Amino acid sequence: MPETTDDIAEGISFQAFEDDCRLLGSLLHDVLLLELGPHFIHLFERIRILAQSVATMRGAGMEDTGAAVERQLEAELAAMSLEDSLSIARAFSHYLNLTGIAERYHRVRKSRSEVHLSKSCDDIFDKLIQGGVPPEELYDTVCKQGVEIVLTAHPTQINRRTLQYKHLRIAHLLEFNERPDLSHEDREMLIEDLVREITALWQTDELRRHKPTPVDEARAGLHIVEQSLWKAIPRYLRRVSNALKKHTGKPLPLTCTPIKFGSWMGGDRDGNPNVTAKVTRDVSLMSRWMAIDLYIRQLDNLSFELSTKKCSEKLASVANEILLKVDSSESASEETKASPWTQTGPQNIVKLQPSLALAAQLPSGADLPSLTGLVPDAECIGSEAQIRIVKPPWNPKRQGIQIPTEKSDDSPVQSPGRTRPGSSHMGRTPSAGQLRKMLFTESKIGRSSFRKLLEPSLSDRPGITPYRIVLGNVKEKMMKTRRRLELLLEDLPCDYDPAEYYETPDQLLEPLTLCYESLQSCGSSILADGRLADLIRRVATFGMVLMKLDVRQESGRHAEALDAVTSYLDLGIYSEWDEEKKLDFLTRELKGKRPLVPPYIEVAADVQEVLDTFRVAAELGSDSLGAYVISMASNASDVLAVELLQKDARLTVSGDLGRPCPGGTLRVVPLFETVKDLREAGSAIRNLLAIDWYREHVIKNHNGHQEVMVGYSDSGKDAGRFTAAWELYKAQEDVVAACNEFGIKVTLFHGRGGSIGRGGGPTYLAIQSQPPGSVMGTLRSTEQGEMVQANTVYEDPSFITYFQEATPQAELGYLNIGSRPAKRKATPGINNLRAIPWVFAWTQTRLVLPAWLGVGKGLQDALDKGHTEELRAMYDEWPFFQSTLDLIEMVVAKADAPMAKHYDDVLVSSPERRAVGEELRRELARSGEMRAGGQRALQAIGEQPEPEEADREQAAVPQSHEHAAGGGAATAATGRRQPEAP
């Protein structure tokens, strides 16, 4: 059959991918030759050829020959020195990473060559209209949609951030390499740049040598926002708006936010003692600082774009008022300014004077189009993309982090050991040189910073465009807001005049909206819908905090806090009461108007930390924080306990401040994780909503919305992927039904992990798989967890020992990839082991057990009972069942039974425990029959191969990574003391 045009195009595209792989592989070869010499290159190539030969021979059915070559490979690996073993592991790791970069760029290349994207906004809206959805209903539904993506600090990414940035630069260079206008000299320089990046990769330590703090994790999350989400959101909302206007006649409202972002970084203290109340406070302030800093940069670009003078009368009036206010403030400041050297002590109070922050120089990116995402940033122009990293100010006394010593001229925050101009040092008399400096500082020229000298003079200001005056005033307030946050982060006092700062998004949106309406009224809508519309959409999406911070704590910690309080008040021990007594006590206290916790109560440090967290939450309020998530929730009393502690803290803080707490109360979200708790989730929500006080509280303070979180990671560890998925599905149905019974809207918060074993997979499949009626326009999700058989395996006394011997779970605990301990409690067993190291360990051995355990047996039992036709119909007609099977099928294809057996042969000493591994590989083979796909898998699943046959089949499957954990023959054969970095 002759090839079609699509076939030819696919062949050309794949050829480009192979060319990229060969280019990166050859450059890595050159770098290794230069770094380690020809002896290592010979060793590397021999190991690679032997390993490929084993896989090829097994795939061809030449099992005996493949086994002989594998024994030779094992012998050569075992004979290596430790230094050579480490170098070999690193070389293969970089080789796979470079291939992965080429593969990811190949996907981008293919997506760009596709004429029509079937999942674009335009296509989806068109299908809905063609399917009979009225345009008005489509418009209203999109405008009311609410999706919140919550970034977590869970360490599913082992690579250091510096390596991720180097990988990104290599991808940019691959893209640049495809430009048809490159000259011979340009291509030679590009190759030099690639060699430089690969050399830097090789010479960079892959492992973090110090454990990251929660602040480090939060800072990394903020950089994710800056480098990707900040740029992607305006472009995405433009596409939605354009598609909506095309199909309904109306664009998306500027302040409509169908997608928002939250964070757990710095707020998730579940089993992590490193996350304290101070950390939560400071991470929230740091997030605000980053938001303000990003807005200031956008204002500079916007000011240069809006050079027009045509404006509405309202905008002209506002601009004139700003100029008059600035002039009068400067005059008053000149008259009242005191001589600094007459002061006898250090200045602790910083007063920020108003001025007009007009742009003094061309901002970065001002020469680029406004549509974010279609062109690279100014820092990325050229063959070497530069990653701009902004380090927010930080107090070294808190976290041992050095404050950046370079400060802007107009920053009130001084470096340690330095004094501000105009203040004496420790009351000492200044020297003659210091006096001369002070005199110069107070002179007209010295007082003006270099940036101020570049600003237009007063006589020139009448000619300044009104938009630049208004935006300059906005920038000045933003700069004062940023300075105030710096002072708060440094624990320095600052005069606070609310009129001079921005506290809420609405305050910032007011002048921006004024500029937008002015441009629209003057016929300049094309200008209004550019950078200005993008900035308004950013403010509506990110607010003043970028991402609201969720607080998460385990339910038992709240019970311990209430134990301490009730014992102190001679009321008994709270945790020993039954559920009914707890609810009576909590409801009675919630209806009262006095605080419960005595102000001077002395409690244990763990209890005090819980109380301090609620106090910080009261001080920050819902303007900065999102939800209070209760992990391991099981009863209605778990929610009311948090509500009581939250109410008590807000009463105390309000009394101390002499005014109401900022923002509103945090919404309280129970997290149901274990299979037992999932089965009782609906009952717990019914009991909760049956309480009049709580139901009225939800209606009054949370717009009649109850948020409920379901956990994928721990339920997957508890019951296996298949059973957990079904229990999660039923729990969501029951929770939705419970809320409907009381007329309460529900938002389901999905705690999905990154891997299939922790509930991961494509997000659109996850949404399509939800129970009918469970989304209802709102959804939260984290990005980054059968029952009889799972219990049988876990309860086998040999299993825990087998798991500890056959996997590198202990060694993974030494990797500095996250601030959380690997276990919630320092006790043996699987229950206290976190889901991430559980999945990491099985991924390292290539058994990937959490994703498929029990699936094969469960399907086989259904087939044995005559349910074949029902299973086929379920796969064809039920998105939940189809996506679950497809994802498990994909993971099973990645598993490698021979590699898992090799781990057993090297590391497991007891025949009894090796039998556990044989049984698990037998179950993998049963589940592996699904690789035929869909209904064919159901037809073939009844025929079970022997373990040896399964091992032969798995050998032909290409090795892949469900997580970014290294491994392979080299790692297994050389022992497990040095976990390989990806």
C-alpha cells in the first residue's frame, strides 16, 4: 500500500527526532572522552552494547543466549571499581536524560505541525454548540467555571533545579538548531553552546548535598510560577476569550478567573516538624513579595506601550490629581526634613514618602510583542537562554539564609552591618568623612538617586501622557508595598498608612480598569486588549499573593491540643470522649462568644505549635491563606475541632489588634485517605451538615460551599490502585449525595500524585472519569496514593522484610529531595511510610508494584464468574473504567520483571523472601496480559504464562521511568549504597 502524506510527514518528523538523539549522544561522547579519557569510553560503549544485546536477544526469543550475555554483563559490572561504577551510572543517566529532552522537544515539534488541535478551546466550544448547547448556556457555564491547581512540595522531581534549567537551555538550543536561516558560523556556535551545556551538566553534582528547607521548597514553587504559569495564563485566557466570542458573541470578562492556583509549600505540616507557624507566615509574605515584584516589572512594559495622550475626562482628572499630590508632598517633605546627624540613635521606623515612579529606562522585553508565550523572553533571545531568578529578601536569623547584599538605591532595607544615610551608628559621633558624606546625602543632588535624575523634571511633566502618570502612581504604591513586605520579613517596624499601599486585588484593579475603560472609550480597544488586558487578567488570577497558601495538619494533632485545653480546664480528656459528646462540646463552644483557650496556658511544644499556627492563620486571614486541610479525617468532630480552634484564635488576635482580623475564616476541608475513611466519608459529611451551626456557618461565610478532599496516594498504598480507584469513585458519589440532601454545593479536592500508583495520569482523563454530578463547575486538584490480595500481600510477615531488602527504600531516605521525613512516625511497617518513598522504591526495582497489584487477579475473578460481556461494556461506555485500565496497562508495559528478579538475586538472601518476589512477578505477568489493550486484554487475560515466560516478555519492553528515579542493570549489579541520580 503506498504511503500517505501523513505517513511521510511522520517519517520525516521521527527522522528529526533521531537526528537530535544522535547529535546529543555524540556530543556527550565527546565530553566524556575529554573528561575521562578513551579507556572510559571503551568501557561505556561495551556496557551499552552488552545491555542492548540482552534486550534484543530476549525480544527475539533467544532466551539462553540472552542469559549468557547477561551473565557476562553482570561479571564485567561486578569487576568494576567503585569509581568506574559511579561514572558509568552517571554517564547512562545523562544519556537517558538527553534522550528525554530530545523526545519532549519532538512532541513540541509534532504539535506545531498539526493543523488542527482536537482539544483546543475553539474545537471544544464548536462541538458543544453543534451538540445542541445554547450559546448563552455555554457562556454562563464557562464564566462560572472554577478550577484550582494546588502546587505541593512533594518530591516527585529528584533533579536539582539547576539541572532542570540546563535541560531547558538544551531544549531551546535544539529548537534554535531547526531554524532554516542559520549560517554555517551560527551552527558552529550553536554546537559549541550545546557542548558547553553538556559539559556543565557532567561537572554538576546531581545530588543535593543539603536537605531543602520548607522555605527552599516554597521558593522553588514561586520560580515555577514566574517561569511558566505567569507567562501561560494570559495566553490561555486570550484563547478562551477569543473562542468564546467566536461561538457566543461575547468575550470572557476581564476579571473572570476560570483557573486559579494554590500552594501547600510552607503550609503542609502533616508529619513535617520543619513547617512551623513562623515558616507559614514568612512564606506567605514572600509569596506576596514575589507577586508585587512581578507586577512592577509588568507596569514598566505597560507604561512604554501606552504612550498615547487620548484619554477619558475621568482619567485626565485622576492624572492631574496625582501630579498635584506629588508636587505638594515633595514641597512638604523639603520643609519638614530634619538634619540626620542631630539624631542620637539608630532609626528603627521607616517612613516611605510618596513620589511618582515614572519609568527611567527601557524595561526588559519592551521591544517584544505583548502576547506572552509566542515569543521567548528578552533574557532568552539568542543561543544561550538566560534564566532570571529573583531572590526575595529573607531574614537569616530564621532560616540561615544570607540576605542579598545588593539593594536598590530606593530600598529602605539595609544590609547587615550597614547604616542608612541619615542615622548614626550606636549613638557614636560621626567622623569628618562621615559628616561630609551625610552633607552630600542631604544635598539636592545627593538626595536624588540615579534613577530619579533620569526621571522627567517637574517642568516637563505636563507633557507626560496621562496613562503613564496613573501607572507611575500605581508603580509607586507597589514599590512601597514591596518595601513594607521587606521590612516585615526582616522583622523591622514600619509606619503604615493604608492609603499608600495595596492590600487587595480590587485596589490594584481599580486604576488598571480605569485605564482600560479610557482606552475603550477613545476607540483604542486594540491597545486596551494587549498588555493592559493581560495584566488585569493576571491580577484577577494571581491576586496579591500569587498562590493562596493552604494549611494542612493531621487530625490527631488537633485532638492533642484540645486534650491539653480540656485537661487544663478540668473538663476531662477530649480524645477519650465518644463522637456524640465531642460534637455536643464543640457545638456549644462554637456558639459562645468567649475564647476557650486561656491566654497563659502552658502546654507541650507540639501543642503550642498547633495553637501558634491558628494564631498566624488569624493574623493572615483568607486574603493570604486558602483552606485548612485535615489529613486522616474520619468524623464530623474533626472538622468542628478545627473550626473551634480557628474561632478561638481569631477572637484572641482581634482583641490584641483592637480591630477585626483581616479577611475571613479559612474554609475547613476534611481529607479522607484510607479505604475505611473513604467508605465512611458520606456519613461523616451528613453528620456534619446536620449540625445547624455548621450548616449556617457554611452558607454565611463560604457561600454555601463545602469542600471535601479525597486522597489518592495513601488509599493506593492501602488497597492497591484498582480498589482505591473504585473506593474513591464511590466516596465521591456519596459525598455529593450528602451535600445535595442539605442543599449545599460541594467542591471536590483531588489529592492526586504524579505517578499512576498515586492517582496520577492525564488531568483531562481524570476529570472525564469523575462520577456524574461531582464536578458541578468547581474542581481542585494537586499536581505532582485487589483489596483482598493487597491485604494478603501486606499482612505476609515476610513482605515487610522483603520490601526492605529488595528495594532501596532505606537509601532513598538519605536523598535530600524534600524537607519532609520519609515516615510520619518512627515506627516499622508500611502504614507510617509515606506514599512517595513507597512508590519510589518499587519504581527503582522496575516492579512498579503500587500501580498494578491486584488488578490481574480482580479481572480474572470477574471473568471466572461470567462477567466478560459486562467488562467489555464497561470499558466501552464508562470513562472511569476505561481510563483506569488504560493507565494501568501503560505502567505494566513499563515494568521490567527480569530487572526486579535481578534485585532479588543480589539483595534478598532468604529463599522464603525470594518466594515473595516470585509471587509478585507472577501477579505482574497476570496483569501484563492487559498490554494487548482494551477489550482484547479482557479476552486474553484468562491465559496465564509461567513466570519464566513472563520474564522473557518483559525483557523486550523498553525501560522507562514512572518517577525520576534512576536504576537499571548497572545500579543493581553494583549494589545499592549509591542511589543513582536521574
